[in-house]
Amino acid sequence: MGRTGPDRCADDNREGAVPVTQDNLLASPFGEVIFAYTREDALQDGVLVELPGELCREAGVIVPVAVTAEVWHLIDPGNLDRMPGQSVTGRAWDLLWTFAIAARSFNGRHRSTVVYRCEFLTCREAMGGSEITERKTVTFRAVCGPGDRGEPVITIMLPWED
């Protein structure tokens, strides 16, 4: 005789039928996850760099923020000693502040992606060995999405990055 209720299979007469239980009710239709690369993994590998929470809050961003390695290279290019008035903290602040301004400019329209621009000083070697300091405007894409445990997190990247 057939059963009714939550433990009933679609076809109880089928050999090897798996009863429907609370555990497998919400299981993925694609099966078990074989491999997952989490945000935590990306932070440990250096693919993402987390910005200090205190700096984020000072800039008006209450959600944890990480930047891609390429963006981090713009914040800390390795030659800040040759650019007057520049620091990693100051450049990170500029990136966060311009993001906060851009995010607020949506006037209540909720968006998970914000595209904005920020200006950085860069230093490059010119012909003849002299150094040139110039301003470079860079376009960024900030995406707010779920973290490893479903919490909101923001990732700031260059437009072509994922």
C-alpha cells in the first residue's frame, strides 16, 4: 500500500527509491558541490584584499569592502615614496569616499552595482630616465552581494574583472 506524507517517494514501487526527507528536500538539483572557491579563499590567496573596517566606516561604508589585486595595485603601486603627499591609507580613503558618494547619488534607487570614477596620482619613467607624476582617472565597478555566509559584502574591481 502507498504512503502519504513527507516521507513518500514519487514512485514507492521503484527499486532504490529515495524517500523525501527534510534533509534532501532542499538539496541541489545538480547534486553535491564538487569544489567551491569562497571569498575567504580569495582573501587568503591575495586575489582580494580586504580594506580596514574602521577606514570603511569613516568613509560612510558600513559593509565589509574588499578590492581585487589589480585595484590594490592602484592603491599601493610600490612607488609611493616618489609621489609627494601619497599614502596607502589616503588612496584607499579616496577610493572608498568616491564610492560612498556615487552610491548615495542613486537617491533611494537600490542598485547592487555602482560604476564610478576615482583619480590617482601615478609616477612613471619618461624617456631619458626622468620621472613624470601625472593624474590618472580610473573607472571602478563596486558590487554588493552575499558573502560566504550570506552577509552583505562589497567588492570593488576594474570594469572587466569578475
